[in-house]
Amino acid sequence: TLRRFHFDVNCMMLFAVLGALPLQEYTESAAVCFLFSISEALESGATARARNALSAIVCLRPEHANVINPYTKAIVVLPASVVAVGSVVSVRTGDKVPCDGVVIEGKSHVDESTLTGESRPISKSKGSKVSGGTINTGSTQLVIKTTATSESSAVSRLIRLVEEAQSNRSETEKMVDTFAKMYTPFVILAALCMCTIPWAFGREVGIFWSKNALVTIVIACPCALIISTPVTYVAGLTAAAQRGVIVKGGQHLESLGRTKSIAFDKTGTLSEGIFQLLELREIGKMSRREVLEYLALMEGPASHPLSEAIVKGALNEGVSIPKHFEMKDHTLLPGEGITAVVNGKTVHVGNMKLFQRIGLYDKLPTEHASLVDEWANAGGTTGFISIAGEGIIGSYCVADKIRAETKEVVQDLKKMGIEITMLTGDLRPAAVGIGSQIGIEDDFIKSELLPEDKLSAIENEVAASRDKDRCWKAKRAVMMVGDGVNDAPALALADVSVAMGEGAALAMETSDVTLMDSDLRKLHYIIHMGRRVIRTIAVNIVFSLLVKGLVGGFMLAGRGSLWAAIASDVGAMLLVTLNGMRLLPSSKKKNDLAVADDAKKNALEPNLV
């Protein structure tokens, strides 16, 4: 460090020890060495404990898989990384699930705490989905058919998020480090002047100020200041990860703590994203079966949850796609629907906005228009299907189930002084109907939005927040919570973005925070954790500076010593470290939190019915 002129804490301690020797302060010189060594050991131990708790998640990746040979039924042990999609694997008691998959045989309990923070094992049986990295804790073997490779499984996504969190450094952390780098050379220069210039005024004056210079070097050591920020961040990140919330770095913890406004996507976020086809009315000469055949053909290639509901609805009525149907030019119309050419005729499926644009909605019979309005007012998502030359041939209503915890979460966030907005592509009557169920006022519901409209809404929120806090940069943060591909641009623009773990991979990659189990109740916890992190860092920095100021005052009064200086430095470093580590939950707290979570879930079960 001396060769590179990079003066750090080690240089300051070296100068203090070497400076004490000519003054024959051998005892104090030895004390500096001893106590500084202790402080280094404590610092390394505390930092390692916090980082190891976070890094332990990286060890969750399964190393091998018991693959069942489809012909001989023999079990072959293979590396988990080479298991292909569609393979059948055996997961015995105590084994890790190698990849995401579906149970095809057996009934047991699986520990998902590594992914979701849920301490209670979850029952799994035939047809249940399981995630890679979870552990079979029951007494029965599970036979699983894999639906993803090891690299694209839930645990691998979690590991990538944790690795990204460890590499990201916040602005506060960078600012403290930059201050320490600039501040250390200045202190060394000041101490050098104190050691040399006063000797011109006599030997006693020179000795007095030389001792004060050595005390100044020790007092000015920024150990406590430097360690206070990263230890607090790592403790906060680890505590969140243990609850199934992955935050990609300390800077996002700060943003969470400053959140004053949250914009929620509706489908898949406030709602479960599981649609059901509730109503279908044929219009014109076509039968119900023929309308369903066209709908199933059009919606089959689409990826939206609404499309999946329509296809399932057709299958439930025994409708399949006729072989004589020939479809080409299947195209997604963002925020409107889809279009394709079927047997030479253009077919449209989508919402009112699409059919108003192509001029067919005005031709809809009055009784059907009134019926569709009733569906929308009840909170359903409505749509139509048309064929070129025949007009609109059918209308339908699809409904999504609101998450059981949504209303409770909205109320809790409002009590925290946070403004809640809902963003949706649904028509206004449907959006207002949903908002009234969960406690969001009409003025805070933005409906009929395209993906670019959601982006503009977040952009306006962020700009308004900046205007309110011109004096304090980024004091008020805007949060976006979403789950789909169409939410990715808005997630990227928000001050802090949260993705649902069950959502699209792109949304998780774009977001700053991921709720691994998609439990909205953890928003309250993580925002509270962000506020605790900001408060803890502020307390640590103020305490570090006050201790140094106090010892500096004693030095100027002629009562300072190297013993007191190094002891105060070690003590301050230890206290700020312990204060930051308080964010890590103890074993007792983890159990209490698990019991509280179970109680909340049991309280919500009647609502699920």
C-alpha cells in the first residue's frame, strides 16, 4: 500500500506504533499492536459470519440426481446438471430435488424453507409441483418428472440472484469508502506536521505534540466507520434471504426503506393469475362448439394466463381443434389481443379496445353489449371473437382470483404511509370492481393500459417523486411490483422493483427484489427491513464520529493516550458491528416468525373457500 501511495488503516496503525518507539512509549506501542490485532480478528469474524450466512444459499444447488431408466427401471446416479427435461427421477427421504418438476408417484412432505422461508414442510402428492433444491423430509420416495433443467430451476435462479446481491455495492457504502480514502492521507499529513513543527519551540513542546499526533492517528482510524455500512447491509440481505426474499444489493435495501409509493400490476400480482372461463355467448349462426373451436385454435399458441383459461374451458367441454383448420400469421397485439388468418379469413380475439379500433364493436347487438357490461362491472375480464365477413361471433368473460392476502397487504401498507396504485390492462368497470374488493380508491386505479402506458405511469410517478424532494436526492422511492414479461420495462424504470417468484424469468432478472414464494405479505417485512437498515447505518455512523470526537476532545485537553485511543477505536468498531448484526434473526426469532406466518395462513383459509 505504501508503494502505491494507497494509505489505509494498516498504514495509520504502523505509523502510530513506529512513532511511539522513539518516545520510549513501549507499553502503549505494544497495546496498539495487540488491540488492533483483536479488532481485525473481530472484524473478520463478524463479516465472515454475515457473508457465510448469505453464501450458504449458494450451496443449495443439488449435485446429483437418481434418474430412473425408462426401459430397465434401474436407478442411475448422474450429475444434476446433465438431467434433461422430461426425465423421471427418484427423490428418496433426505434427498434434494435435482430440478423443477411434477410428482408422478408418491406422497410425502418437502422442506421449501431454503427457497420460500416457509419453515413448515409442504405436503406433495401426485400432480404437485416441486422446486429444485428443496428436500424430501417425509418417509416416502417421490418420483418426479422434470420440467426444467438444473440451470433453469428455481434454486439456480435463487443462486444467481444471491451472487448478484453480494457483488452490488450501495451508494452509501461507496461514499463511506471514498471519504475514508480521502480522509486518511489528510490525517497522516496533519499528524506529520504535529510531529515536526512543534519541535522548533522546544523539546517538551515537541514531545507533547508528538504524543498528540500519535493519538490523532489512532483516533482518526476509520475502522468503525468503514465496517458499519457493509456489515449492516449483509445482515439485512441475509435476514431477507432467510425469509424467502432476495434483494440484489444494499442499495436496493435503502430504496426499500425510502418507499413512499407502490404501483401494483394486477394480473398475477394482486391476483393469482389463474383465470377461469365463466361465460361464453355465441352471436349469430355459429354454435357454441364452433365458437370454442375457433377460440381454442387462436388462444393455444398464446402465453397469457387468460389464453390458458380459454383453452382449458374448451377442453372441459370436450372441444378439440378440427384438423381441417389451417392457421397462419398468428400475431400478438399488445394490450388488445391476437389476430391470425384461419382458412383464408382474418380472425380477431381480444378486448373492447381492439374491436373499437377495427370498427366492429359498434355493430354488437345491444343486448350483448349490456351483458358484457354486467360481466365487467362484476370484476370479470371480457372479450370478443370475430371472423372477417361474419363480424363478432361470440363474447366471453374470464375471471381471475384475488390473492387471499391482497386486501390485508394493501391495508398494512397504507398504515405505513405508503400510497398504493393499481395498474391494469382491464377495462375501467372491471378494474374498479377489483379495486373496491381490495381497498384501492378509484383515483388510484389506472386501467386499459398497454405495456408502454405502464412505463409512462411509472415514469410520471418517479418524476413527481423527484419534484417533491429536490433538496434530498432520491429521498422518496417509487416501487413497482409485477410478474409478467410486459411488466419488465416498468420494473426497470422504478426506483425499486419487486418481482413475484412464480412470474416470468425476465421480470425476475429485471427486478431488484424477488419474492420467491410470491407472498405479498413479505412486502411489509422487507420495507420494514429497509427502514431498519437505513436507521442502523445512520446510528452507526453518528456513534463512530461521536466517539472519535469525544476522544479527540480529551486529547486536546492534554488527557489523551494511545491506550484510550485504541481502546475506543476497538470498542466503537465492536459496537457498530454488533448493532449491524442485530438485523440477523436468532433461532428463537425464526421460530416465532414461522409460528406467526402459520397463524396468518390459517386465518386466511376461510377466505380461500
